[in-house]
Amino acid sequence: MSKYRKEIDSLGELFVPKDRYWGAQTQRSIGNFPIGNEKFPPEFIRAMGIIKQACADINQDLGLIAPDISKTIIQASKEVIEGKFNSEFPLVIWQTGSGTQTNMNVNEVIANRASEILGAKIGSRKIHPNDHVNRSQSSNDVFPTAMHISTVERIHYHLLPSLNHLLMALKHKQEEFKDIVKTGRTHLQDATPITFGQVFSGYITQIEKGISRINNTLPRLYELAIGGTAVGTGLNSHPDFATKVAQRINEITQLPFKASKNKFEGLAAHDAIVEASSAIKITAISLMKIANDVRWMGSGPRTGLGELILPSNEPGSSIMPGKVNPTQAEALTQVVVQIIGNDTTISIAGSQGNFELNVFKPVMIYNLLQSIQLLGDVAVSFANRCIDGLKVNHLKIKHDLEQNLMLVTALTPIIGYDKAAEVAHKAYTQNRTLKEIILEENLIKEKEIDQILDPRRMTHP
């Protein structure tokens, strides 16, 4: 027992490891929720620290906490923000749906660290986790505020820069490939010609629209529930508390957060989180399309489509020597299906608000932050290790264009649809070229055929 200290909460005494800054409620949660290994990421704990710093500062300004207490809480909160105490947040996400245990974990760590700064023993409660650190707050408004702060910060500083990095890679490749004509495909079958530049322009537009969708979710995420306390009424908080805390968070983060006009919505529903997840999912689906196209166009190298030569990043097989696989595309597509699953979880959780509180908060933010992290990471990896290294197999695309029966489409305005279809059918069944059939049937003068069937002329109106 010499390794433990006695702590007290509303349920009585509890022993806590002496070397830990957390207190009784955290210790109870460790015992009560031995469920899985999923924990809140540092980005979320950072957001909690930002809230506690801002609240301590404003509580002092409003005369609700003494300056010496506020000063130490602010100092301890900054240390939490900096990640100095990340090991002090052991709780899993599978806990109470309001996140109360994690809010108290943060309160206890900051209170004990602040007490230590004042020269008191850890566990002395010289700085109280509820009366001081949690003053004017409830888990019910703190937790959704942290959900928004962490989401916005990760979108701003991780996801959007990563997507823009991929966008630039695609634009460089579009410029490099802009004049190279290839066979287009619809229904997985040969279609009329298209340039690689045009293909990549479609990818670029998908990513640009994805970035726009994600940006469009931010105004709702900037709204903070802090100040709503238990049910949205603001009980036990100063009338100016919500606005001032939001302004202080704005200053700390340098992001345009503001107090939500309706705290009832901020506690009972998390539609902004659902919206952000949906925008991220749509962007991930765009990446799925791009990754699948790239690996299909790179299939082979000799018996597949083989239009693109993918970079050789690592050996592809433990049994087949020399095999190279589209591993970056496969990693990306796996991330996408994870994000789709996360979005489904978030959608269901978001629909489960009852009366004045949604109690699926931890699982929602865990999945959303994971989606943001994964999509940002894989966008950069795919850009650097796949898109940047793509090359065109010129011999293969030239051969394919020469054999493409859908060049006959250019004949339709001249000889009509039915006759053009007949030409294509004969060329296919007799294993001959379009030009041979056209000459044999004397449909067009020979000197005009090559001009009409020029694939490059078919890539624009």
C-alpha cells in the first residue's frame, strides 16, 4: 500500500497509485470500464486542456476564482495542452456517453498538478477538481466543446493541408500527361479516346469539391456549447461566461470559434459532427475512385491494361519473385472502407439524442478524429509514393488506340449509326481493322479515313 495514496470522491475512499496525477473518479473508471483498448487521442486531450485554460482565465475575470488558483490552473492546463501529461489519461472511450469520466480525468490531473505547483501534495485538493477546475462547467457542455475544437484543429492543420498536397500532386501529373491520348472506358469496355490530362482533371475536380465540402462544415463546428452546463440553460454559470470563454478559446487557437446561440442543440444533438463526417466520407469515396482507376490502369504489367507504370516501392510477393503490387492504392482503399464504417457509426450515434443530451459523444469523436487522421495520412502517402512516380506506358496505349473499335463513333455523323455499328461488328468478328472494312466497302475515301479516325481529334467537341 506504500505505492498508493488515499483519495475521496462522492462515493467514498479509493486508493490511487502515488505516482499518478489522476484521482478517485479516474481510478473508478479504470475499474468500471475494462472494455477494449481504444483511448482518446492526444488531439482531444489537448482540446480539453484548452477549455480548462480558457475557463480558469474567465472565471478569474468574473471574480469566481481567486487569481492564485486561476494562475496555477492555467499553468497546469498549458502543460496538458503541450502533451506533458498524455500518460495520465488512461480511460477508454467505452464509458458514460457524456464523457463525464474523461472530463473528470482532466479535472483531476489539472487540479493535482496545480496543487503541486502551489507546494501542496498530490491528492490534497488544495485545488479542487470540481469547485475550481470545473467551475461554471458540466461534462455535458465541456465534452461537445472539446469535440468541436479537436475536430476543427485537425481539419485545419492536418486534413486540409494533406488534401491540398495530393491536389498539387495530381495537378503536376495532369500537366505532365496533358497531351497523351489513351482509350477511354465506360462499363469497363472500350470507349472513345480521352487524354490522360482530361482523366486527371476529373480527379482534381473531385478533390477540389471534397475540400470545399469539408470547408463548408466549419461554420457549424466553430459554434461551441460551453456555457450550457447540464441541460443547456447555463445553470451555475455567469451570463457572460459562454461568450467570454469562446473568445478566449478563439485567442488560444487562433481559430474563429464562437459561443453557440442555442446550447440546447449543442448538448442534445451533434449534427455538425455528423455533417463533418459525411463530408469526409464523400472525399474518401472520391479517393477510392481515383485509387481504383490508378491500380486498374497499372494492372499487368504485361497481361493487364498496363497503361500506367506504377512506382516499385517494395517487393509484392513472398512467393513470386519480381512481382510489384499497387500497395499504396490498396492502403488507401482500406482506409476508405474504414472511414465509411466510421461514418455509419457516427450517423447512428448522432441519431440517438434523447431529450436534453446525446450520450454517444465518445464514440462519435473517436471515430471522427480517426477518419481525419487516416484520410490526411493516406492522402500524403498516396501522393508521395504513387501519384508522383506514375509513368505512362506509351507503347501500350498506342497499341490499344490502334485496336480500339470505338473510333468508329467518329464515322456516325458521316455514314449513320447503323452503318457504323455494322463496320465495327465486321471488324470485330473478322479480327480486322476499321480502316480495312471502310476501304473494302468504299464508304470513305482513303485520304480522309486517317483524318476522321485520328484519336486526338476525338478528345474535344
